[in-house]
Amino acid sequence: MDRFIAAEHLEMVFNTARGPFHALRDINLAIAKGEFISLIGHSGCGKSTLLNLIAGLILPRSGVLLCDGREIAAPGPDRAVVFQNHSLLPWLTCFDNIYLGVERVFSSKESRAQMRARTQAALELVGLPHAAHKHPHEISGGMKQRVGIGRALAMEPKVLLMDEPFGALDALTRAKLQDELQTIVTRSGATVVMVTHDVDEAVLLSDRIVMLTNGPQATIGEVLTVDLPRPRDRLALSEDPHYAHLRAGVLEFLYRRQAHPQVTLA
Ligand SMILES: Nc1ncnc2c1ncn2[C@@H]1O[C@H](COP(=O)(O)OP(=O)(O)O)[C@@H](O)[C@H]1O
Ligand SMILES: [Mg+2]
């Protein structure tokens, strides 16, 4: 099996004012190059923690965590992160927000013209060439998220890490961006790890869904392979019995096997 990203016996403990908090326990996961993985689980179980470990934003207490054969010890341009709330700089245009990321990665090897071309290509990839000269406050939430994704992809990362990237958007915008993301990811060939708590989003986009148990000491409870052919069409899938079966598998895990203490089952 291709082990482009590999976690072995990964443990995460946070030091808090009230003592150590054991967030993740014995995480073992191998992700192949080009795979689309979703992390799903109840709020507070440790999804963002696992994503931040892969991003290199935090370091594990113990265990092995590798990307492309090298230990993840710090953030790097090979692993771009998109957060739920876009992190665009308000005083820069959409173009300049992306250019800033491009410059960070390519300034030592490429001319300004080449970097501008990259930036333009990224804006086109996410369908925003017309918004190049707008500032973040002049565009919608969905457009801001697209700029964030464009900026991440413009850096040509090996891995695209997304933490509930569409969580703050309305349902229609979210659906549109999910569809676009499918196309963009196929074109870019990036390996993707996405945190979500949206079951339909996970089934629509993923090759595998990694389901986390409730914390503390959350771990991987189950991994579901989504063997639906691509490209996936949400309307056709809504009537596909296999889609319904996969969706039910995730719901079963979340609401029966890992029912949140506050949730009472009918
Ligand atoms: N920096 C931190 N310090 C202490 N505890 C943390 C820190 N970050 C996250 N946690 C705790 O770890 C658990 C998992 O958090 P998180 O990964 O953000 O959950 P999720 O993204 O699944 O909602 C939670 O109980 C949270 O309070
Ligand atoms: Mg989170």
C-alpha cells in the first residue's frame, strides 16, 4: 500500500492549566498519494487536532507521522491548509492574497512574470478571474473560500489540508463549492485530507472516510471506503442505493456506535 502520509501509534496530549489532556490515542493511518480522505466525528473529538498534526502546526507526544517519507516536524509549503474561516488579508486584493502565497514558495526559483501567471492560473482554477482586483470585503463568503482554496493550490502543495472549509457557508453555496472542489482536486492531483461533520459532503467527496471515536483519547473507530465511480453527480447519487448504504454506514457509526452523551436515540 502507498503510504504517502503515514501515522503510526500517534498520541496527542495537550498540556493545560488543569493538567495533561489526552486528545488522540493510537492513531494508525496510511494515506495514498492522490487520495481524498475525510475525517469525521462529533464536535471536540479531535479532527482538527489530527489535521493540525499533519500540517505540522502542533507536534505529537509520541508516535510516527510521515509525509512523503519524511517526518512532519513543522509546517511546510508541501502541506497547504484551508480553514473554515478564510484567512485572507483584508488590505490585499484577491490576486495579491494568492500572489503572497505563490511568492513564499516560488520567489527563489521563478520570475515575477512567472509567479503572476501562476496566480492568474489559480484564480481561473477556482473560477474567480473577474474578482482579481477586488478586496475580501467586496466578495461573498463562498468567493472568499474559493480564494483561500486557490491560494492553497497555487502553492502546488503535495497535500491539501482543509478544516471544515465549507462549514460557514449556506447550503447552496456549499453544494456548488463541493462540486467545484471535485473538479479542482481531480485536475490538481493533490492528496486531500478534509475535516467535516457533514455526512453527505464526506460521502460525495471522499475515497475513504475516517471516523473518529469520541474523545478524550479519541482514536480511529472505523474507515469506510467510498467506492462510488467519479465524477460524482449529487442528483444521480441521491437516488443511488449504494450511496444510501454508504451514508447509512457513517450515520450508524456517528449516531448509534458513537452517540454523543447529549444525544438521545429515538
Ligand atoms: N491547544 C489545545 N489545548 C488544550 N486542549 C485542546 C487544544 N486543542 C484542542 N484541545 C482539545 O482537544 C479536543 C479535540 O479538539 P479538536 O481537535 O479541536 O476537536 P474537533 O475538531 O473534532 O471538534 C477537545 O477536547 C479540545 O478541547
Ligand atoms: Mg475542529
